[in-house]
Amino acid sequence: ASSVNSEPSLGVMRSSVIYVCLLSAIVGFFVLALSSSVQASPSSTPVLHHEKRHAPLTENSQRASDVRSHQRSLCIAVLSKPQNVEARQLMRRLFVSRLGADVLVRFVVGHVAFSPDWSPLSKLEDDVAAETDRFGDVLRVPFLETDSLTDKALMSLEWGVEESCAYIARTDDDVVLDIEAVSEILRVRDRRKLLYAGQGFKTKVKDDDPVGRDGHFSRYFNKFYLVSGSLATLITRTHREHTMQYPRYGADSEYFNVGKWVAWAAEQRQVEYLEVEVVEPIALFERRASLEVVRELVSFLGTWFTEHPDVFSMVEALPEPWDGWHQSLAWPKINYIGLDRSADAADSNHAAVKRSSRGPNASFIVADVLRDPLPVADLLFVKDVLSTFTDRELLQFLRQNVLVCPRRFRYVLFVHDQADGDSRKENNAEIVPGDLRPLDLSLEPFRVPGVRTVFSWKAERRKVVQALDLLASCNVSDNDEPALPWTEPPGNFDNISCLIDRDARPEVVKARGVTVDVPTLASIAPRIHGGVVNKGLLDGNFKGPKPCVRELRKLIHTIWMGTPMRTKHAQNIVSTALKNPHWRIMFWIELPVPRSSQIILDAAMNRPAGPIKLQLISDMMPRFKNRDLIEKDTNLAGKSDYMRLEILYLYGGIYLDTDAKAVHGFDDFGTLFRWPFVCPDPRTYHNLGNCVLGMEQGSPFLRFALNAARENCLKYHTCGVMSGVGPGFLTGAYLTYAHPDIVLIDQKYLVQPVTSQNIMIQTMEANWLK
């Protein structure tokens, strides 16, 4: 056995002095009783009983009737560090929420700072203080969090005595008690007797065992322990001088020190030592609890998929770890997308799917489901997520992803708790962020049309599946006139009168040291000759009516596809947004924006026109005239060339490539950017560029161009980039349509080269070549 110097170290003495001073100020009313202290003989091994887990108590157990009116059955002190916020939340959700009224739980937490000047530690102190006020289950102990677990143990026992607890258990925030097994064990015991129970009993002297400075080894539990209230009273009051002076016998181990205190008590009265196996890691408990809760759900889902063979794709919002119930489901052959909170969660779930032989064709991406619209799929599945949303968040989620037109999903399955007669909470009662609640989406304030409960079962609480079938039409117009996707009244952003009746067509505009010459179509047409010509709509002789042009909406669009958005493009978009504070920005994407790019986009959050709006391309794909051509095109730039025309037709405004960088704002140039416009290059390529383009909503020219692009591809087999629907096509369409009031703004002002005359520039990354 190792020996320890008989004199306490300076650090130990200092710790003792600080502790004694602080504790004395709080519990100075305690009177220290004198008692003789005889050192325990190392040979006096206590009698040890051993009990395994008993069968769980039934719900009609009589243990509650055994509790005296002034005494709680069990108090549980959970030792936790201030920074372990997520661990405490997990314990509240998985463990504390299941306990009866006769069990009291407190998280015993020290301090990281006593002065507000100790930044950033003071921020953590404020957070823990707020958590304490909010949940009321945090016991703050008056000393710094220096891993002095013995101090925490002593304060925990004192708390249990003050609460008149029949038994006091000590655990950590990463393990849970089998509360039913503990209750069964304690129910048959006399609470007046001294009990010391635990897990991991040390009965033999080993070289690595801690030793007191008195040279005697203690018998103790080293994984978990529980003491009767009567034993805790004896330790904290009758033998208080021993507990206060634990640094003198010098063990760093809290478990050893508690065993020492029990040994002193055993010299006065008989103590029962009882070994039990009642704790398990919370991660294992969470997985087991998850499997128990969802066993019937898995059966239901298996039947549901069998009855819905038309489901080939699925999105799950914030899935639980895939090493749980997902592995139990016999998955059909579907494409699955899981939207995770973090890259670590996504990677972990991806690895779990790879290990499984039964999983779907799955991918996982990081997304903020309250901010990012969800990808389109046949089925949306949301389990135990809506219960964590506030009213505002839940309504936002529904309006953004479920109650939308065109439909994003064909079917929706929501799984959550629902209140019944035994519930403590009411359905749909408002919560603060971080809480949970039972839900019924058919009731106020949600009242989701058509939602119905299709399955329910009883786990630790009543669980339900509420379903929506969204196969019916949602009244999307199929004619050529675009329905407005915005919820605002048209008068707020649209003026349908002819622009020429209100403003003169611009000829020369001067602002910010820039002089913009605006040529007429007749003057520049001879220098523009790179357009596509065919024997169909692009024969150079448009025969239909040419309605007057209307004013552009203050709306800027940009598109990014194929990969997550890059930070340099986020910077470009923000520069445009900040230079144009009164213009809305719609950023069209395929994938959620990475956090690094989102932080940059948030710089435009407080503009008068609002933040940058993220819009999933898949949301509007059903509305695109040439959707089939877009889906068939294998070149991302080709897809984008089609989509910029579709988006401008549906919404109106100005389209910019993501490599556009603003030098000045559009509003700086008076009425110039109220007019629909194209950008000619009369010097080098002699055509129109499509990297900058402005058109009114429902533009007759764009209607013609969309029809011509379709004919160009299907009849004349010229599709996609450049001549199919790119600059060459746009040039041919513009020269054929030949409306004099679609103004021409030379590329030297909006694209290249870089001079003092730029309103904006394009870095010309040529992603279509990559």
C-alpha cells in the first residue's frame, strides 16, 4: 500500500480554510456536538449484503403510501459542472421528467466566477443563474468549481437532511438511476436504520487504493452511493468535526472520504452495507429508452410504408441518432435525407447507416430547420421536434414547409407526445425555448387543416402520430400569368401602369462620378449580331403584340447550385445587399448554407428591406415552364440559364451571377433601374450577356423567351449553355422581340472591364466551364 505524508499540503490546507470560512457563514447555526472518535480497525470489515436489480414496481405500488407526510422517499443529488448544460437538459428530458412527486432531484453546481470582471466566465455564471431561476432544480454551492467533489458530496448530504429525505443518492450527470429498482430495494427497509448502499464495493486493500493519513483503509463504493437520511444526519451533524476536517486524512477521492465518514458512524450504530447495481450511462439509457418508446412506432411505420408504395423519397427533420430505432425498421427502397443540427451529428448518422445492412439510400446535411426551407420529397417525417418549438417557431415551420403552395411533400407524419388524463401539462400550452410540451396540431393556435391522428400508443407518456395527406391541389394557377408567391397585397410592390406613361426613357444618367449612356435599340442593333436564329420563334420576325413595359420590382435574385455556398460568394451577395438597402435579396439554393457563409449573410440582417431570403430551388421547380429541360441538363450553368428566366418571369426584378460585386447602389442612378434592361457587349462578343438582367414580373418578353427556349431545345435540338438558353439565345430572342423600351445598359458599367465607370463588376469565374 502507498503511504502519504502525515502533514497536509499547502493546497489542501488552503482549500480547507476557504471551505470552512464559506461554509461557516451559511451553516453557522449548526452546533458541533462533541463525540469521541476512535480510529476504525482495518480488520473490522463490515458485513456486506449484495442485491441485484429487482423487478420494476408496478404503477399501483404502495410505496407512496409509506412516505410520511413530512418526508420525501428519495432525494437525488446530481453532481454537475456549470458548463454541462446539455447534460443537465438531457437528464431532465430522459430521467427527471419520469419521476414521481416523492422523488426530488437537484443538480449540485459550483461557481466558475464570483466577480463579473472574470469575463468570459461571468457569462457562464449568468447562464447558470438563469437556468437556476428557470428550472428551480439547481443547487448552487458556495465555492469555486475546482473538482472538489468531497465538498459537493458534503453539501449534497446536508441538503438531503434539510429536505427530510428518507434516502439520499449521489450520481453524476452522465449516468442515471434505475429508479424502479432502487424503489423496490428501499421499500422493504426500515428508514430509521442506517443504510450505506452503492455500486463498485471495495473490500480489499490494493496497491492503488487511496489511503487516509491515519494509515487505515476505508471500505467504500466507487461508482455510486446512497445513504439513509438517518445516516446522513449522523455524518453531517453528530460527526461534523470529522467531515469538516477531511483534508487531515488527505484522500482526494470523494468516494473514499464518504466511506470514511460511514466507518465513523458505524462505530456508534450498526450500518448496513448493501451493494446494488442500479446505475447505467445515460447514453445507454437513452438508446434503450428510445427503443422501448418506439417499438410500436417501428411496427406502425413498417405497415405505413407497405400501404404507401408511391413513396420514393423522404426528409426527416432533426433525426435522432441512427444507431437507435432507425436500425430496427425494415426500410423500403427510398432516398432519405436527414437534416442535422451539426456536422458531427451528420457524420455520426452517416457512419451508422454505412454500418447497417437495412438502411435506405441515405444522406445527411446540416440545416437550420427553422430558417432553411426543407428539401422537396414524397414524405416529411418529424419525430419529437415540434414539441420543442414555441408557438411562433412551430407556426413558422408549418407555414414555411407544410402549409405552402406548391406542395413540398405528398405526405407528412408528425410524432410527438399528446396529453391525456394522467398528463401534468395541457396540449399546446406555450413554452419557453428549451422546454417540451404535448401537442395536438388540430387545436388552437395551430389548427392544421386536414391533420388527423392515425396512431397512438402508451410509452412513458401517450405518443401519437398525426398525419397529413397533401395530394390534393392547392389552387396553383396553371395558366401563363404567374400567381404571386408573396403574401403581401400587390399594391405594396407592383405598379401595373405603363412605365413610359410616367417616366421618360433614360438616355444619359449621371451619378457617383459615373456617366451612363443608354443607346436605343436602333443605334446598337448593327453592332449586336451573335444571336441564335432558327425557322421557328427565333426567325427574327416577331408577329405578336408587344405590351408596354412596366416598372421593375426592387428585388434582386442570385442562384447557386451543386455545392454548398462558398464564403466569397456570400461576401459578394452581402456587398450587393448593403449597397442596395431598399432592395430585397432572394438567394436561390439547392443545399442549406454552411454556417461559415450564413454568418457572413447575417451582416445584412438589419437592412430596411430585411435580411437575405434563402429560397430552395426545388420549392418553385413545379412552377417552371421548362422544368423538364432543367432536370435533363447535366451542366449546372445550363440549368441556371433556364432558371434565371423562369425566376424573373415569376417574380420580376434583377438577376445577378454570384460573382457580381457592387460598387454603387441601383437607387443612386435615379429611374435607370426601374426599367427592364439587358446588357450588350458591342465591342468583343457582340451579343447580350445574361449574367446581369432586369425584367418586370410576368414580362411578355420573358414569356416569349421561355417558349422560344423550349422550342429551340425540343424542335431544333439546341439546349442549355450559350446557344440553347445562354447569351447567344438571349441575343436572338431580344433582337427578334425588339421592344424599344427594354433599355440597353452597356456591360462596361455592370460587368467588365474594371474602371471608374463601374456600377458593379463581375469577376467572370466562368463556372459553366467547370
